[in-house]
Amino acid sequence: MSSLARNGVFDDVLEVTDQILAHGQKLGEVDGQLQGYHEGHAVGLRKGGEIGKELGFYEGFASVVVELAEKYPEIINTRVRQTASRLVESLRAFPLGVATDESINQRLQLIRAKFKVLSSLLGLSGNFVKNEPKDPVAAL
């Protein structure tokens, strides 16, 4: 057998091997994209829930302050009422649903800052504390 005949046989084997490797790489890329999508979705849901709880707390707190300031203006000063009102307005303007707005982090930081100012005016610490048990079964 000549060396050309042997090279031709091995060329066919190498070509099939290259095709198998290319197919495997393509499958790996598709699988990686799918896994990345699912992991990103899960992280987004968890993070969205955390932010929702935080903003819900701020809105409830600020709304009660506004209501109390209107009912008892002699106890709660105008600056506190205005700060609480502005915080409620910012919270109600915060985008809900799919977060495609690139300024969402800036808006969130602004809301947190307003809450800290309101807390400071009321003599409170101004930190949102996540008071959740580590083990969800332990909460039962």
C-alpha cells in the first residue's frame, strides 16, 4: 500500500472526528446558553422578590408617616411629611415587571437614600433589615 492510500483513509477518519467534535461543541454551546438562561431567570426572580419586599416596606412605612403627619401636624413636622410624600411618589413611579430600564439601579439608590433621610428625620436607623429565617422549614 502506498502512503497516499493510507493518508486517504486517515483523512476520512479525521474528517468524521472533526465533524463529531464540531457537532458536540455546537450542542455544548446550545446547552450552555439554555442553562445560563434558566440560571439568570432564577436569579432575577429571587433578586426581584428581594427588591419588591424592600420597596414594599418603604412604601408602607412612608405611607403611614404621611397619614400620621396629616392627622397629627402638631407632632410630625412639615419636612418629615414632605420627605415621606416624595418617597411615596418615587416608589409609585418605580418600574414594575421586566426591568429593562438601565437607570433602575440609580432609581433604587435614590429611593434608599430618601428612606434614610426620612428615618434620620424620625430618629431611626434607616436600614432595611431582612428578617427572614435561613431555613424556610424552620419558619413553620
